[in-house]
Amino acid sequence: MKVTKLVSTCDLKDCPTIYATDRGTLLVQGETPTDHGLQMPSHETVVEIPAELMLALVRKSHHGA
């Protein structure tokens, strides 16, 4: 799978980040919360990211950058 960084909260490798893949999907890097109370299948997970990261992605795609 080819992964391309779209937007991040910093330039380091361990910050919340959204990536595009060559499969037409997105990968989201963020914190793994343990106190969410959600019931999820064992093959799925949730990550927590700053809302600003999603807003930055929308702004970036809107401006075509």
C-alpha cells in the first residue's frame, strides 16, 4: 500500500495525521482512547484526533493544495 501524508498537527512522526492510500482510503493516526465506552468488533479500533486536523484537511482540499 502506498501512503501519502495529507495533513498533520506537526512535522514529527508521532502526531495526529491523516494519510491517503493508493486504495482510495484514508488512514488516521491519533491517540487510542480507552474510556469511550463503545462496543466494537475486535478487528476495528477508534482513534482520537483534534477537530482542527479535520478542518485543516477540508481547507487543504478546498484550496487544492
